Amino acid sequence: MSSLASYTTLYVTAIGLAGDSGLENIFAVRWDAGGRDPEESSAADFIRWLDHGDGRAFVRRTDGSRGPRVRVASDRARRYLRSRDDEASQQDELLLLPHWNAGKHSTKHLSRS
């Protein structure tokens, strides 16, 4: 298992959701560094990595292409991940990725929205 700090560019390939499929409910991300086995990190660790380093992350679309950049957003209550700059125009691409629900950490439980 590698440390997030070992990388400068990562690709988010799946998300863990706790509850409804909203950005604020992402509790974990599955990521890869391009050509390596995927790994999982908590959303909190991933946010810290984006905030405190030179790291950048992108959505890895299901067709393998690079999607939009993943950023940290916040409301009054918490910080969360997002890949769109505006909230109203389209669904955030993070929510289009395969996902698993809290308590189901196996790839056989991944589903698509």
C-alpha cells in the first residue's frame, strides 16, 4: 500500500457513499496513479492530500479517459470533494463513477448510478 504523499497526480476511479448520492456523502475514494493497482483512501485523507501538497486528482471516466479535475469544496458545515466548478449546470462527474455503499468495500458491490 502506497502513501498518498508519494504521488503528485492521481485518478479517482470509484467512490464510497454513505447515504444518498450527494457529494457531501462521499466517505472514501478508490484511486490509481496510472498503471498501478487501485487503492482506497478516506475522503478526509484525500482532502488533506489535495489541501497540503502539490497533488492533483482527476476523475477517471469509465471509458478510461481523463475527466475533470477533482477539487475541495466546502459549505458551512464540512469540506467535500467535487469535480465541477458550478453547482447547477450538470451532475458532478464524481457521482457518475462506480460506487459502493458504506459497509460494502468489495469491488463486487460496485454499482453505477
